[in-house]
Amino acid sequence: MFFSFDLLPTASPQALPPIIAEMIGYSPNNDQQLELPLATYPEKNPLSGLDSRLISLDSIPLDPEFQAENIMKQQEYTQKVAPIARALLHAHQTQEYIGDKTIVRFDGQHLSIQDKCNQQYKMIAEYQGFDGETKQTLWKSIDLPLGSPGLSEGEVKQWTSVQTIQYIKGKMTANQSVSSSQPALVS
């Protein structure tokens, strides 16, 4: 049986369920009308004693991946790694490269790096164009799925290392020499 205090501001004590009558101190010997409180009980509301002006979004802790400094860091990492990852795909003449540890994909607009073992995304970038002054492609970091760690500093160092750049250049050179040694098709 449900009983609502706010539906019956005054009630006959006999109409109260026995457990509620007992809680509010009703005695069957007292036969008068009983005034039931309509007010809420602030002691049961953990925020009732706080000044609402003191509650702000700044006081709510954010997961590290949502903190401004980490978002900016991921954008910086994306701008460094995305052109190299795109060059890797170009060197392999594919839209998807599956390496020992990572999967790199490009759909024409979005470039992603995914951990091969746990399937978590390290980077998702959107192509923004080409900067004629700096002669660089521009990439914007896209929000990763919840729980994806993003690129670490160590991974950025690995992607931007001399060995990685030399590997990609070597692969591109090998592709050019293979394509130039093939006879031209005559139609």
C-alpha cells in the first residue's frame, strides 16, 4: 500500500498505516486530527545544505581524456602523426594497412590508427586541406570513442622517428622504381 503525505495534508490518525503512525509518534489514545508535514526533509538530500552558487562544472572531475590540456595535446600529436600515417598508406598503395601492432585506415576524409590487440583507437583525424605556406597537410583531431587512450608521447616518437620516415621513403622509392620499370600499356 502506498501512502503519500502530500496528498493528505491532514488525516485522521486511524487512516494512517500503522508503521507511519508509529514513526510520527501517534498514540491511539490521542483522538485528535494530526497535522502531517508537507515539507521535504533536507537531511535526506545531500545537496540541500550547499549554496547552489558553489556548485560549478569546474568542481566536477573529468576523465583525463576530456581535460583541455589532453585534447590540445592530442591535436598536436595528430598534426605530427597523421601526415606520416597517410604517407604509410600511400607507400603501401592501400587505404588500410595492418601492421604488427596497429591498423591504419583512410576513407578519403578520416584517418584512423587503431591498436591491433585491443581494438582501441589511438587517433582519428579529419583531413582539413593543404597549407600552401608551410607545405603541410592539415589534420583535425576527432573525439575518440570513450575509453580510447589516444596517442602517447612514445607512440608519437615512434611514428616521427628517422627509422619510420626512412622506411616509408624506401617503400615509396621501391614503388616508383617498380612502376617505371614496367612497360607502358599500349591501347
